[in-house]
Amino acid sequence: MQTQTDPRVLALSQAFALFNDTSRVLSDSYQELERRAADLSQQLAAAHNARLRELAEKERLAERMQVLMEALPGGVVVLDAERRVVETNATARALFGQPLVDQVWPDVASRAFGAMGDNGSLKLADGREYALSQQVLVDGGMVLLLAEVTQARTLQAQLGHYQRLSALGEMSARLAHQLRTPLSAAMLYASRLAEGTLAPDIAARLASRTSERLRHLDRLINDMLRYARAEHDDEGERVPVSLLIQRVLENSVSPGTGAARVAVANHSGSAELIGNAGLLVSALGNLIDNAIRVSPSDAVVRLGAYRKGGDVVFAVADDGPGVPPALRERIFEPFFTTRSDGTGLGLAVVRSVISAHGGSVAVAQSSDAGAVFEIRLPEARSATALPGGGSVRLHEALAMGVA
């Protein structure tokens, strides 16, 4: 006889079975959770150790950078985004004195620097010069590096002086030869005239030749003096480019003489140069006169002036035969000439004068249709005096953190 199971017993049995299944699932989940927690703990520990190593490496790097900054021969000043000093090295502290940290940079710099050099350097009262460079930081701050350039400037000036003395010594021997030829001819003509026995027409011809030789000697001597003067002339004045061009045109060959005329395109605005106005007029006028001589009488010599990269550029274009590539440097050598009546000093004087003013001259272009000579001279920077010393340009440079 089959016994009928009590429904309550069956329900209880099923409940126990469900409880056991749920317990196993919870146990498995707990064990999985424990494994994941252990993995995360290991990962966190590894990340923590890596972070500690990274911080330790950064501390060592910061320490090395601090030692390096202190050892630098130049001054280092670190500014925040508001241009206040946050860090310095020993050289900067010796240069500016105390206090430094939390001070505004222009106020700190004004204690030491009172003027700005023509090349953008900052000058101390004792004459020492410092070059100022800067690097902007990610947070808007800035690192300033002040490097003393006094000795470099002095050595550069001395080297240029010695080079010119060497060139002048070499030129002296060549000048003696250049002077001897016209002088001998003039003396020969003069001796014939002194005889007093020549026919009037022959005497007039010899007198004309004597004057021509003497004028050639005069040009040689004047050109040589201008060449030498460019080295020793210390005169410096502010020369507006527009005034320089006006004086050059006044002193150049007159268009009314049947020569090529000069067309000017001055785009330099109010630009000014610093130097000897007379020498600059002579140098630029030499290029203009040469261009006029090599160009046909109905041609137009173009004179342009414009600003470029902190320089004033003069371009003189002619319609002559051009300059062969092999001669583009030689034409600036003293006593080198391709003209029978030339002294060979015209372009040498131009280069000497322009170099003495910190510029350069070169043949920029040349072809059978003419040549373009280009002069580059540094533009004079504004330096209006301020009460108590210094200059507007210095003040602005210090305020910006750069020169």
C-alpha cells in the first residue's frame, strides 16, 4: 500500500534544497569576492609602491636640479604667473641682493640694471652686460636665465679691431703701389711742362693729364681715409632713414647730367639708425653712383628701403651688365676694380662702413639685366629716458621678463 507524502513535508524539503543551493551560490560569490579583493589589494600595493618610487625619483631629480641650478654660472630666477620671484640661485642672489622671494620681478631687476645695450643686453652700473633669456612654464610662470656676456662682447670687439688692423697693414703695401703709378705719371707730365719749350696745345694736353692723375690720387686718398675712418670713428647719432635717403639723393649724380635717374620706394616708415650719418650717406651713395654708372642713360636705378626682422634693408637695383658669380665677393676687396678709372676702394669702403655699423652688404641678385645690392643695418630701438634713470625699453623688457 503506497503512503501519500504530506504536502508540508514536501514543501519543507524543497525549501531546504533551495536554501542549500543559495548557500552554495553565496559561498562561491564570497570566495570570488575574496579573490578579487586580494587582487585589488595587490594592485593597490603595487601602484602605491610605484608611486613611492616615482616620488622618490622626482625628489632625487629635484635635488639634482637644485644642485645644478645653484652651480650654474648664470643667474636663474623663477617667476610665478604674476611675475613674482619664487626661486633663485646663488648667482642671482649675489647679483640682485635681498629680498628676492615674493618680490615683483621689475622691481628686483631695477635694483641692478639701469640701462639696456644696443644689442638688447642689460647693463649694470659698473659696465658689465648680461643677456636675458626666458622660458614660459605650463602654469604661466617663467624661468629667466641671466648670462654675463661682457667678456664675449669685449673679445668680439677686439677680434674685429685686430682683423681690421691686419687688413689695413696689407692695404698699406697695396696702396703704395696704387699711388705710385698715377704719381709717377703726374710727375713726368709736370717735368715736361716745367721745361717751358712745349707747344701750347701739347702743354694744355699735358696739363689736363696731370690734373687727371692728381684727381685720381685725390680719390684714392679720400677713399682710403673713409675706409680707415669707419674703424676709428666713434660718433653715434640717431639718423632717420628718410633723412638719410634724402641726403644720398642730394649727393648722388644729378639726373640732369644725362645719366640714369633714381626712383625711391621708402617703406621704412619712421625707422631710425644709430651711427655716423656722413659715413652712411657715403656708403649708400657709393652704391647709387655705381648703379648709375653701369646703367644706360635712359634707365632707372631703383632704391628701396624697408624693415625686416629688426633691421632696415636698403636695396639698390641697376640695369647694368650684372656681377659674375665668381666676382660677387671679390668686388668688395680693397683695390679690386673692373674699371680702368676706378680706385678699387669704392665697394671696400661701403663694406667697411656698413660692417662698422653692425650691418652687412652683399650682391642679393645678379643677371645680364642688372644687379641688386642689399645693405642690412640694425634699426635703432626706442630708448626714451625715464625719471630716475633707465629707459622705457628697459622698463618694458623687465616688466615682460625678456629683453
